[in-house]
Amino acid sequence: MAGILGGVTDTSARLLQLLSLLQTRREWTGPELSERLGVSARTVRRDVERLRGLGYPVHATLGSIGGYRLEAGAAMPPLLLDDEEAVAIAIGLRAAAGGAVAGMAETSVRALAKLEQVLPARLRRRVSALHAATVPIAGAPAGPTVEPGTLTVLAAACRDRERLRLVYRDKDGARTRRLVEPHALVAAGRRWYLVAFDTGRDGWRTLRVDRLEEAEPTGVRAAPREPPGGDAAAFARRSLAAGRPEVRPVLLVRVSAAELADRFPVAGHEVEPVDDRSCVLRPAPASLEYTALRLAFLEVDFEVREPPELAALLHDLGSRLVRAAAREHRPAR
């Protein structure tokens, strides 16, 4: 009896593992599943039949490039998540309410309630601890939002290396039709970008997702490509920087480099010590308007060495703030 129960337990565990694998990738070949499960191809076929008998729509294709794929069915099968995946999803749902994805606040709260109901106590404690220790900034600036459906279409195309037809709207509002091979989604602050190879322009592009329209899968797979440098995030960062004027201010700041690092978010390569009471700050290239606004929060004395346009912007900003403060203290009539 113990041997029979042991065999049943092994089979059940293997079926759960097989279902988990089918949920992580669009398609698996028989040999790949055999290797991952440590069983023969015949056992894999039997296990697939068992899953079908339980109502899971596992589709099989024949031939040298055939394999197994979990299709969409009438009901969603239970998702099998390991501890780290469950925690990551719970944290992501908590953050989604204030994120840049349109209409996600109420939906994410409902999904989080369902997930936390079934989380083991040890995982609930981890999620709750992070939530309790995180303080959002009230009145954080709003940015462009993207539709959840658009993100899921793009993510699936990146995963499956499937070409997409889409309409892209540039910063001036002009619309162009594109055929692209999506590679990766990049989140930068409150904005989402798609790094993709544009077949019509024969080159890599970084496209703002909130400017994408009519993204439609073509059903055509593309050969794997890697963006220049092999890092999608680095490529997107370079692309975005290339679209802005290259302005790198130079400032003399009246505190030591160590104190500046404590007071202001700067990278090590942006600061050059002068002595124990001053340092040179060279912020990363950005628009002069953004740099002026950022420096307004520096809270220490500094001098603009270059460019002179930045000094003029700071003067205008300071004058406006002084006038606003004067109006605030003016007695009401």
C-alpha cells in the first residue's frame, strides 16, 4: 500500500511540475520536458493525457519542431508559483495602484486580496513588511499611462519573438505604420518603452508605449536578434539621451563630496572632490529646465561654472519663487 501511495504522490507531483513548466513558456518540445522532469518521452505523453483528462487544454504539434503548448481554455487553470514569484506578484499589485498603467488601481486591489488570501503566513509577513516600510510621495507628478492590454500584447510578442504591426505617433503627432520585431519592454520612471527592431527602417528603435496604437500580432516568428551592445535597458538609455541636447553642467558646490552624496542623489562619477569644504558636480546630461529644477532642491550653496544658460534659468526660477512667496505673505484685501 505504501508503495502504491508513493507512486501516486510522485505522479501528482510530476503533473504539478509539468503544469508549472507549461505555464512558464509558450511551447516546449518533448525532449525538453523529458529532461526537465527526468522521465521518458512516453511518460511525458501519458502525463499530458492526464492533464487533458483534468480539463487542461494542452495542444501538441507533430514533427521535428513539434512540441506541447498550454492553450487558453474556458477557465483559467490555477497558477503554480514559487515563493519568490508569489512575493513579486503581490508587491507588484500593491505598486500598480499608483503606477503608470491605466485602470489598474481597482483591479490590482481585487487581485491582491485574492492572492493574499492564499499566501502562506511566512510570505504574507514578507509582503506586509515591505508595504509597511514603503512611504509613497503624496502628489507625485502624473505621467502618461498605457493600457494593460497593450503591455500584455507587447510582452507576449517579446517572449515569442513574434512580429507586430503597429501605428506609432511621434512627438509631433505624426503617425506612421511600423512592422517591428519586439525584443524587450523597459520601464523608466512612469514611462514604458519598447526596444524593437524596425524592419521597415532596418534598425533598432526605442518606442514609447503610450504612443503605440493598433498593436497587432502577425503570427510570424522572427529570428533572434540582440540590440547593439546586447543590453536592452542600456540601448534604451542611449537612445533617449541621443534625443535630448547633450548638456552637462559644471557646478562648484560649497560642501565636501561626501556631504554632497549624503544630501543629494548623485553617482560617484558625477562628483570630483576639491577640498574638505567644496567639490565639483557634473550632473548627468539632461535638459536645462530639468537640471535647474533639480538644483533648486540642493539646499547648499553652489556656483554655476557652465553653461551660462543654466545660470540664467536659475535666476528666472528664483525670481518667480520670490514673487510667489511675496504674494503669499501679502495681506488680503
